[in-house]
Amino acid sequence: MREALAAQPLLLLFLTVGLGYLLSLLKFRGIGLGVAAVLFAGLGLGLWGGHAFELPELVSQFGLLIFVYAIGVQAGPLFFRILRKSGIGLTLLALVAVGGTAIAAALAVRILGISPELGIGLLCGAITNTPALAAVSESLRSSPNALLPTVGYSIAYPLGVALPILLAELVLQMGKIDLPAAVKQAEDSNGEHQGAPAAMNLVVTTEALIGKPIAHSPLAELPVRVSRVQRGDSVRVALPSTILEAGDVLHVVGTEAELEKARDLIGHAVGGAMGPEQCREQVDFRRLILSTPRLIGRKLGEIGLERRFGAVVTRVRRGDQDFVPTAQTVLERGDRLRVVARAGQMPDIVHYLGDSSRAFSETDFLSLSVGIVLGILLGLIEVPLPGGATIHLGIAGGPLVAALILGWIGRTGPLIWSLPPAANLAFRQLGLVLFFSAVGLRAGGNFAEALASQGPLLIAVGAGLTLLATLILLGGAMLVLRMDWVSAAGVLAGGQTQPALLTFAGDRSHSEAPNVVYTAIMPTAMIAKILAAQILIWALDIG
């Protein structure tokens, strides 16, 4: 059987992936290895099959490439937006955590006599960063100890996942933190939480509104959307030019908090079963998928729905979240727009927006190819270090940086840089399983040898590095940046570049707030880890 598998790399690849999936189903108190289980399946098969069980190097390179590129284009828009608002403190915190942990790893190598290659792998596993491991593997490709970083990574990785979760939970319990209050503070401070959209019918009684168009009234200053105006028995679409009169019934959409402000401004609320939204003979609404390429990446105010069709978008559903848009909202591929318009206009609006599930799910391989080529070229640029050595972003960092920038830009002429949500998720998962399968199979034999000779020491060093990084990130977020526990947990997840930790923070808080700071710090932390691992190669004089 070993000979058969060694002769069939495709069979070996998918056997590793399948076994890894089964291993990922094993969880302890809700914590599992996730996609990283494929790495340990590969290690087990590699141990059994010896050096005959190897996949072509292109498999791991391709997997890593599409993984980091998909992460970058997804994180780019939010990363740069938050970086402008509050990113300096988070950036410095990420650099201190990564730099401090890297220095500790170098000291462990020097003092404890650990192999430098193993020490760098322990660092990558302790801070759970696959691209850093890939950058090291690429730099040491011709070294006789090229597989040792993967071995160190595999030893440290499980504790790198579990210890930060345990420490974050310990801080929550020992600190007697009021979790609901922390959630509210996090959602208020990051400014990203908008709450679920709701609707209310309000009667115009305020003198400041009467006789004025909506766009030039105090109502335009509130982050709500007025979709319909009922005047007597007539219902019309509420456009910016619509002039309000006393007694008009407005159908207003916004968060609960903003609706209360709108009621204070407009007048009293009215109930009943026959509000403006019930009269669909004159004004109708539909959920439409944005799939027309020329509209993707444009601001809502630029696509001309109000000007062309007299229509209003009251809600946008992006992924699993609904929110109330503004004219400045940048539309993304696959957004579901709730459009309110005259009933007879709906067919033309459907044609204009596309409303095609197939079209928004299709990947633009021209944009994907151009973006990846730019990333690879960026990764080839070498930065000189003292002594004649050089570092470069490589196949992990170059595409990540390029993807962050392109994802932020959104589109360049006809090229749309974002990926459809389903394709993005598929690329990330496929990339990881390909990379983990290849490196796990190659490192299997060395893994057993390292555990047999220095197992307890390596585990202790890996755990120590993880604890150091966790204390810097969690303590820095709460004590220095004065963040609440929910935001600090998101910082810890982003600083560790660990989705499992992000899932824990989201499940524990029942909030999307950890996602915001995770996205803000994660790209900086990831790039810093890629560079730190390569600097260690130079500092430890590994050839």
C-alpha cells in the first residue's frame, strides 16, 4: 500500500485531506484544530510512509498563494478604513508582540541549544502563522534542515490555538467582567455596529420639515432611509426632491436608536395594518442581487437608481448581515439590495442591477491572474540587510500586500479585484489544505525524531512563546489601549492571526464587534510575522 500511494500523488493528496477532515471533527469543549488538522494527518501519513510520501513543491506554493491572496482582497477595504481611524496603536501593538516573541525565540535557540530551524518553526507555530512558515520553508528550500521548521510548527501549533483561548477566558472570569456592558462598549467604540434595520411609520408634524424637500431638511442629517410617502390615498417613492407636507406618513428605515431620533424629529408614530408599505399596487419592493460588473465597486449614490428610475435602496444584505446604506456606501459583488420603486419600474431595475446568482458567483480569472502576478512580482523585491543578506516578502507576503491594496481599491477600470464571497471562502480553504498536506507529508519522519529527542523542551518553549505573545496582545489592548474585553479578544485573535480564537470571541460575546479589530490588526501582524521569521534566519546565521 505504501508503494501504491507513493506512486500516486493525487491519491495521496486527497487521502490526506480526507483524513484531516475526519480529524477536524474531534473537539474538546468546542475547540478543535480546524483546517490545521490536515497538517497533522499529513504528519501521520508522512511518518508511516517515510520520504517516499512527498507531493510536488508546486502544490504547497499554489495552496499558500491562493490562501493569502483571498485573505487580502477580503480584508483590504476594512483594514485601510480602520487603519486611518485607530490603526497606529494596533499597529504598534502587533509589532511589539511579534518582535518580542521573535527575540524570545532567538534567545531560546541560543540558551537552550535548540536547532535554529526548529526554533523558527516553534515561533511560527506558537503565533499560529502559516504564511510565516511558508516564507521560511521557501528561504531554506536548499538547506539540509529545510523540513525542521515544519516540525517545530507542528509541535507548537496546538498550544498556539488553545492557550490564548484559555487565557482570554481566565481574564474574563477572574476579572469579573460585565460581558453585556463590554459588548455595548465595543460596538459603540468601533463604530461599525449598526444593529439590525427596523422600520417605523411616522406622521410629519414638525414645522422644520413642512414645505421642504427631504434632501434639504433636517431629516437628511440622520442615517435613516425614507422609502415611501403616503398622502391621503396616494403612496409614492420618497426621493430626495420630495417636498414634505403636514400629515404625510413616512415609512422610515433605520436602527432602533436612529428611528427614535427620527420620531423626535418628524412626529408621532402610527400603527395599523395599512401603512404605506402595505400598498404594493403603486409602490413595490424587491431584494435584488447586484451582479452587473460596471456597478460593482461604485458608491450607492453614483449608480443612479434615484435619477434613472426614481427608486430608493433601503437596506443592503452583505453576507449574513443587513444594514442601512448611505449614498457613500461602496457596493460589493453579491450585495442584495432592497429596492423600493414604482411597480412598473421593477423589470427595468432588475435588468440594470443584474439580479443573477450565477453572474455574481462567477470568478473573474483575468482580475485574479493580474492581481496574483503583481503580488508575486512584489514578493521578489529584495531588501538588503547588514552583512550582505537580504529579505523579501516572498510568495506569502507579496501577494498578501498586493491583495490588501487591490481589495481596498475595489476596481480599476473594467477589472474588479474582489472575489465572490463563495469563491473567496473556497480559495482560502483549498489553499490551506493543499499547503498543509504537502508540508505535513514531507515533515512526518523528522517530526517523530524531534519529539523523541527534545519533545518536552520543544513543547515548553512553544507554550512559553505563545503565552508571551498572548500576554502582550491581551494586556496591551486592555491596559495600554484601554479596550474592553470583547475588543481585546478580537485584537488577540488578529494578533495571533487565528480564526479559531476569533470564533471563540464571537461566540462568547454574541457580537460581530471582535471581527472589526481582528481585521484591523491581522494584516499588519501577518506581514510582521513573515518578515520576523526571515530576519531570524539572518540573525541565527542559518545557511
